[in-house]
Amino acid sequence: MNRFLKSQSYQPLGDDAVRSTNDDAAVSRLSAVTLGYMADPYIKAFVRRLQRRPPIINRGTYTRSAAIDCITAQFLGDDPSSKQIVSLGAGSDTRHFLLKSRGAQPKRYFEIDFPEITSRKAQAIKKNKELTAMLGDHSIAGGGTELHAQDYFLLAGDLRQFDALTQRLESLGFDKSLPTLFLSECVLIYLSPPDADSIVKQAANLVSSGVFLTYEQILPDDAFGSMMLQNLKSRNIELPGIHAYPTLESQRERYLKAGWDQAFAMDLNEFWEGKVEESEKARVSKLEIFDEVEEWRLLSGHYCVSWAVKGNGLSVV
Amino acid sequence: MTWDLDAIISRLYTKQLLPEHTVRELCEKVKEVLVREGNVRNVSPPCTLVGDVHGQFYDVLEIFRIGGYCPDTNYVFLGDYVDRGYYSVETITLLACLKLRYPDRVTLVRGNHESRAVTQTYGFYTECIRKYGNANVWSYFTDLFDYLVLSVVIQDSIFCVHGGLSPSLHTIDQIKVIDRFREIPHEGPMADLVWSDPVSAPTFSSVSGDDKGDFAISPRGAGYIFGREVTKKFLEVNGLGHICRAHQLCMEGYQILYDDMLSTVWSAPNYCYRAGNMASVLEIGPGLERYFNVFGPCPDQYRETPAKETATAAAAGAMGTGGMGGVAGREKGGSLAGVLSRDAVWEDGDVGMGSQAAVERRRKMTRRVGGMVGNGNGGEGSGDGVDADRVGAGGQDSGVVGRYFL
């Protein structure tokens, strides 16, 4: 991307600003991984330079990852090869490779993101021997913006045209009859509520059984939330979805009204306190001096995982 | 060399940095003052208690604006002068000078952040490296921290400390005999004084159900949490009326617990430029009346960001290291002096690798003509091009980058 000296105050706008959030997340992930919070040998392929985040951010990155991994693992259960995952706005996510390295990958793993993101990801994968080997037989498509393998598909597209994307999925072997996990890790919130709602609804209609899993910000209206929106705004990042689904309750509602059978939601503070095992909490707490307990509660309380279940045979609680 | 403290202090109020050798001398002189002070310093009212300020220099100036300037107001600072904010160096330098200039009107109590280990994680170390090019100033100040007093008693009535109480310390006399002239230990009475917290639901309700309770393990990993009964006993045994401490973020700027036996004063508004909280200072009147003077962050028009200053300073060639490594300053009006290439930026990963590696890396920095520094892609450049005031690892990150989960 060209970054010439356009003006003294150039900063990415619109979609560029949203895309930039992927880099932020990837750097945070590498920081946490490097310090031992979690294992991920693949993320460094997607991050240009290691930067160390503060302990509170490392813990939050760990908790976010643990929460999504937990629900994903429950979804995949003992029989991942009969399931599918569609990762919306996947960015530099390494989940497919992590699952595959354990032999726990689903039958098909689809990742969708803007072509600017997917072309960089495809290049990074191709440059990396280990990742390329894990792909198996594959082809580059879409003028370098896509990667099609046997069980992994990196697709370029715009989530705001989700119906076109579902057609592409089907053309690439997406099987509506297989239980499918749709993953939105800090993605839907950047879309207008109608666009986000449309995706949640189409996903419900598309498959006979599955899970829709979202991780994103909540509680815009308290002091912390308003400051967060203000700070993000200074970087041209808006969260259109946050006012539509600002609470755990409304997060659950969003799925039920879109045709999903059951819905759950939990904030990340709850997840850390209640779902992370004591021994694991102790391990994580020892990784760095951690002197921000109140701030941690405040920050993690403004993020949630919410998920919905449809169909039988899936036990995801 | 003449040592004109008033002139130095005037400069410090404008947020200028002192030369390294001046900092060294300053710390030596302040140590000479502090070494004569006991672990429990007696202070007479009226005075104003200040909680954590964490390098938020402009908000410290705000404190002086609303609370009165030294020496017109007597101040007791309860620690945590550094880390997290962008201006830890300027903040501690100013406070140290004020202590030297008005030793009887300024009291500096040690907080848990006045520690070598903590400052290497939470930003002060990185900031010193960035602003001085080496770790000397950090080591002068961390040596000075070893001399800070542990607590204050105001007119035999109000006990003031940074953190809280200790199961090992039942009396004031026991505090007096601690050897404080050392790094804060991992555990023991000195650690407890700077790390402990009172239980107040819901903060630690998940850890220990009731606020009646005895000392219990702290989620901080150091110090203890303690409850009402412990507080009451300490006050009774020592003939005191109230405990005032800092250490814990309070959204309203202060918190009063246990039917006013204990209060927390928190003096860093919009903490980490993220928490959205109010702050306060506790004004103690001549008759020991207590008033929490609540305030918000310093208005933006009075607040500089490091990015603006970087471009200015670099353009003026003020820093020998050629502009602020690590701060992605924006170019100022056509001058290339303030522009650093992306690759030239401070590597957060250097923290913990020792300052020598960091200094070496900085020596290899090159400037790329016309290059724009990291503009929004947090993973690629020095942070983002907007709030490009990156302070460094562990402590702060530039504006938004690395401050939230995106």
C-alpha cells in the first residue's frame, strides 16, 4: 500500500481503518505468545515486528483467545472432520493451522476478509515453508488474493455482500448439511447493524445446524466505554454495532431474533474468573508482574463472547 | 556549577527535561534529605494528600492549580509517581525538586511502582531510555526510591500509606524499625505496606466473600487484602482515627470504606488515558477536617502530546540522539529532521534485553527521507500515525494501538 506524505495528519479512513485493526490484533497476539501466555508458532509469520504490549493487554489477548478456543473446541468435539468453520474477517488468524497441527481441523475451514488482507496473508503463507507444507495441495486464485487448498480456503470478499459470499462458499465445497461454526472475532461490530444482522440471519438460514460465535466490545455508555469510543474515533475507528448490542442481554437477543435456537453471552472478566481453571490462572499470573486488577476488570468487562446454537447434537455451553 | 533550584523548578513546570548529570546531583541531594526522615513521618495539618499520579504530568499541574502550589500548600504524596503515563520522568523530577526545595512542606511516600522490577514492566525504564538514551537516569531515580519514607501520620490521627496494612505490623513502632533503604522485597512488612488493599465488594468479592475478614491472599500477587476488623484493630491499637491510602483506581476519584475508618485517594484522572475516571486529592484542614477535592483530566488545550513535541524538538536538534527514537512523531512543516523511518523506531521487544542492546539498536537507526511513520497499522510501524506518542513497552502504547482489543 502506498503511504506517501499525503498530509500532515494522514491516517487511514473508513475500510482502511477497519483493516488496520487486524495488525493491532496480530501484534497483540504475538506479544502474548512471545511472553508465554499461549502457544502459537504461526502468528509470527504474519507480524512484521515484535512489540511488547502491557501486561493487561497480554492477559486480555490470552483470555480472548482462550474463550474462542474453548467454544470452538466444544463445537468441534470429538469429530471435527464432520464439521466446518467459516471465519469472518479472519485477518491474520492462525486457528486453522493450530488445529491442523493437532490433527483437529474441521473438514473445511473458510476464511473471508478484504482482498488487501487476504493477499498479504496468502503471500505470508507462501513465504513460510511450514505453513505451505501444512496446506497440502493448493492453488492461488483471484490474482493472488485467494488460496484454495483441500481443507482450507482463503477468500477475498466484502462481508457487506454476504449473499454473494455464501454462493462462493458453496461453489468451493461448502456443505450446508454439515454442522458449521461461524466466527466473528471483533468483526461484526465494525459493520452497520443491518449488515451485521443480515449475516447472522443468513448464517442461520444457510445451515441445518451450527454455532455463531462473536467476540466484541460492549457497554458504550459508561465512563470507560465513552472514553473507548472517543479514543478509537481519534483513529477513525467506529463501532457501529456497539450501540445496537451494548449488553449481554441484547447480544443474546440478536441471535434469537435471527433464527438461532439458543443464545449465550459472557463478558471476558466473567470468563477469566469463572472459566479459566485456577491452575491456568496461576500460570498466567506468574508470567508478568500484574498490577492492574481494577483496570483489568474494567477493560475485560467491556468485551464479551456471545454465541448461538442451532440444530441438534451440538453441546456448546 | 551553580545550583539554582528555583530556576530548575521553573523549567520543570514547563516540562523540560534536566540534563543527566543534574538528575544525578538532584537524586544525591534528595537522598541526603530523605535519609534523615524516619519510616513513619509526622506531618501537621493543614495538608493535602495526593494519590497515584503515574506520570500524568499535566494532571499533576492540574493538582497544583486546584490544590495550590508549593509551598503555599503542604503536600503528602502517597507514591506511584511513575509508570503508565507519558511523563514519568518529568513528574518524578519535578516532585523530587520540590522535595529538595521545600523539604518540610513536601512528603514523598513510596508506592509499589517505586521499584526496579515494576518500572521495567510498566514504562518508566523504557521512558528513561527513550528520553536519555541510556538507563542512568532510571538507576538514579530507582536508587532514590529506596530512600522514600514508608508512611505518614498526620497529627497522631491519620495514618497514610500507599497500599495498606500488613499481618506483620500491628503497631506504628514496628513500622519504624523496618530497614527501608533497599529495593521493595517480594514479601514481608515493607512489601505489604505498598501492595495491600482493603477488601471492598465487589472488587475482590470473588476472592474473599466478606469485608469483615482477616488478611487474605491478594489477587495482585503481593501484599494482602484485609477487611474492616483488621482496620479497626490497627486504629485502636495505635490510637489513630483514620487510614488514608492510594493504590487502587477509583472511578469517582476516591472511595470511603468501613464507616469512614479508611479511604482511598486516587489522583490520576482518565487513568492511562483510557479509564474515564475522575480523580481527587484529599485536603486535610487544620482541625483534621477531610475534604475530597474531585477533578477531571487537564483540558486538552493545555495538554501536549509527545508527538507534537517530538517534531518540534527533533527539528530543533534538541536531542543528541536525533529525535525521539520510539516515538513516531509527525513531520513538522517540511523539516525532515523529525521524521524517522519505520525501521528506526524503538523496539519494544528490547525491554528486558538490557539497555545495551537497546542503545546499540538506536545507534543503527537510519532516517528515511520523506518516509511517513507508521500510520495506523499497529503491526507494521511504530504504532499509529495519529496518536503517535508511543511511550514504549509494558507501560503505554501509542494512543489507541495496543491499548484496546480490536
